[in-house]
Amino acid sequence: MDTIGHLHPSAKSWDAEKYESGRPSYSTEAVTVIARNTNLLSFSSFGKRKVLVDLGAGTGKLTRVLGDFLAQNSNDKAGYKIVAVEPVQEMRDKLADIWATRCDDNSIELEIMEGSGGDELICKHIFAKSIAEQIPLPDKSVDTVIHRVLIPGGYLGLIWNVRDDSFPLIAQLDDLIGSYYVLNEPRYATMQWKRVFEDQLLFSPLQEQKVQGYVQKGTLQMMVDRFLSLSAIGSRPESEKTQIAGRFSSFFLSSKAESPDETELYEIPYKTMIYWTRKL
């Protein structure tokens, strides 16, 4: 699979430092929902390490949570192998650096790959994030690639942290963010990515569940980094990104009743949207 060739152009300009600094992690509750609905802890691999894939791993936000969850909840002595697939070199390097600082846990093995790895990669579970920004719709080639890699009855899980726009301030923030996306640019909010799973015979009907209540807390710089890491903004010229950073800084500063200092913490409430389907 030509990974970079299949990426939407806006997804080729990730800033790994801003991504790691600004992007929220995933809650244990969200991973528990995934595990429960995809039989993550119960399937047998006949004494071999169970292989699961984190597709579009980025700097390993979900990879790390999955690793911790499996280490704490699995009784399988063979352990797990997580294959983190990430097409952007800078993101892979950051993932490797962060994983290397973790406590040594022999039950969890990590392999980092640029692409799907060809026919030798076979797994029971694939978990994907930001897939709406990486698949050029209506091209459905990703269906067949994922379908081939999964063993019969294997699961595909999709997970997104979505800002909770039931809060007025967040709704205003979403309007600001939306102004930087061009018409028909792939993103979760359009829900166009769901078309990949319609009118096809490769996967079962898509199921979904919402996990409420995750709150990201961070300094002003972390909040600005969060939005500069969006693909629609990260692909812009540096001079324009500097102007955009100023707009986001002004937005957050104006949300405080008093002038905050640089250590002031800001909060963004999220709901985590989880989807899963099974290979037919």
C-alpha cells in the first residue's frame, strides 16, 4: 500500500511536537468500551502473541492507552503485539521516543510501521483514528486493505475525541475552527467517511457508542498547539499559521474574566465517539 500516496494532502503536514503537546489522550472508559464490543480480551491466539493494529497512530496517544489497558487487564501469558501504523516519519519518530521511556513490560511488544506491511501482517483487531482525514473519499481501497489484514471475524474499531459543542464557548470555538476547512475537505464532522461502510459486503453494519465527560486541561500554549495540529491548519504556510495562532490565543484569553498568566489552565470538554464493525 502506498501510504503517503493515499493520504489526503492536508494530512501530510502534521507537526509531531504540536500534536503530542496539544492533542487529548483517550480515557480508560473509552478503551473499555472498545474492548467489550470487539472481544479484545477474550479471543484465542493459540499461545502466540495477539496482534492488534493502531492505524494512523500519530505519536501514540491511543497506542499507549491500549498498551496500559492490555497490560493491566489481560491474563494471557503470551501477551500482545501492537503494530502502530503511521505514514508520517516525524510522528513515527516521536512515537518511538515516547514509548522508549515507558516502564519495561514484556507482555506488550510494539512494532512501528509506515504502511500496512504487505501480506505478512495479519491481526484480529484494527483501531483507527483520524481516518476521515486520511482516506480520500469516495475511494474505497482502504476497505479492501483492512479487510485483507483482518482474520475472519476480526474487528475494526474507530475512535474520535469530539469537542462537546453543547457548551456555548465550545460551539464558538468550533465555528472558528470550521472557518479553516475548505468545502468537502475530509474530516469527522462531515460524517462523509461513513459512506465507506455503506452498500458493501466486507463488514457488518457500523455500531456506535458515545462516552461522555472527558476534559482536556492545559495551558494557553497547549490549547493553541492543539488547534495548530489540525491538518487543515498544519498544511498552511508558517506566516499564516502564526496569524492563526494569534486568533486562537485571543479566543482563549477572552474566555477568562480576568487577565490570566501563562500558567493558567484552560479546559475543553470532549465526548468520545466509538464505532466498530466486524469482518464478514
